[in-house]
Amino acid sequence: MSLARPFLLALVFVALAVAVAAADQQLANDQVVVRVQGQSGKITFWIPERSDKKYTLTFDSLCEGNDCVNTFASQQFAFSTPATVRFHNISAKLVSFDSTLATKKQSGVKLTADLYVFLETGNYTVGDQTFYAVENAFKWSVNISGWVFANAANKLELGMGLLHPSYKASWDAANYTLSYPGEDAVIQFAKTATHDGKTEEAVAVTTKVKGSNVDIVMAFSSAESSIWYDPQVTVATGAASSASSFLFSLGAHLLSLLS
């Protein structure tokens, strides 16, 4: 396998955890608060009247062996104008965050984090898995381009954290799902990624649940040009009937910030 070509990694998962340099950045109205914590690499979001139910997402690292990006807490991001798009033929509102990363061996690595809020209900498939999008549910995608593998045998590992202090999470290794029973919420991870736009390769997902905090590591095998990972959509065990849960009501309120 040739490793001279730039490596493009497209990761779609519920993990926006983007950060800007220096002071915290906060976007808020009477319906929702989104705070990007510039010195911690975290984003926290909540509905004002339910401030006890805050979700915090964090990028921890992106590593090929000991070559790592671990400067997410000091990155500067440019924000796009919100737009209405089609995600797997499902209408959604999208806003993007862009930044440039570097390591000791990498330079000019571009990171784009996309926030989607679904405008309608639908479903789509990844490999042998079916994912359900419910109106007002939300998810994220992360695209990383310009990474060049040093060795075809290496793995590219993305580490992230998810904290919801109100509830304890439960990981189902067989089904690749992270559940919050108290919220009827499930985050579903894909078991495969599309390599070079043509082949499906297994993705190893490991988690460590520590009460309400979850450490997640996703390991991807090397590719010549691209890896597309479309791991999960935030759903609930009751599917469409659960639209009144916190996750869905928060998604609806997020739309007011993206208009």
C-alpha cells in the first residue's frame, strides 16, 4: 500500500468537542446554551431550565502510534454560516467548525467538525446496521484531511470523552451502543468504516465507563486515501415516540441557534 498520498479521515459520530483558544465561547438564547471551553477542549450544552442535565463532549487525542494531536484545547476554529442540507437523503440543518492541526510529524492537517440537527424522520444503513434519524435529533461529523500514515500496519486512534453527570452510561460491546437509561437515549456506533470509497473495514471501539463519564477510543486501520466513518445517530429506545426526551428537545432548541 502506498502511503505517500494524503490521508483523509471522515468520522461521523456524536462528538463535537471542538475548542477555541483562550477564553470560553458561549452561544445562548432563552432555549439553549452551548459553551465551548477554550482552555479545556470541551463543549457543554444544556437547556437553561434544565441546567442539571448538561452534556459535555471532549476530543482527547488523535494518534498514530506516538504521533499525536493532543492540542484540541488550544485550537482556533472558524464557524460557517448555517445551511439546510441532505444527510443520507434526510433533511438537516448544518453548521461547520474548521481548524488546522499539526504534530511532530504531520503538518497542515485540517479538521472540520459538523453539527447536524435533523429536520425530518428517516433511516439509513451502514454495512448491516440501520440507523434511525428522528426529527430534532442531532449528531456530529468530524472530517480530518492531510494525515499521512507512517506505516500501513498502524492504527489511527481517536480518543474522546462524553460526560452526562445526571445519568450513568451503559456500554453494549456486542451491539456497539452506549445507553443512558434515565434519558431513554442510545448512541449507536457503526462497526465498519468505508476505506478509499470502496471497501468496508472493521472499526474497533473500546470504552471505559466511570459512572457518568465515558472514555471512548475508536481504532481505524490504514487506508491509501480515505476512511469514512458514520458511526451513530442519537436515538432513543422509543424511536419517534420519544421525541419529548431531553436529547430531542435540546435538538429542537439548537435549531433556533442555527437559523
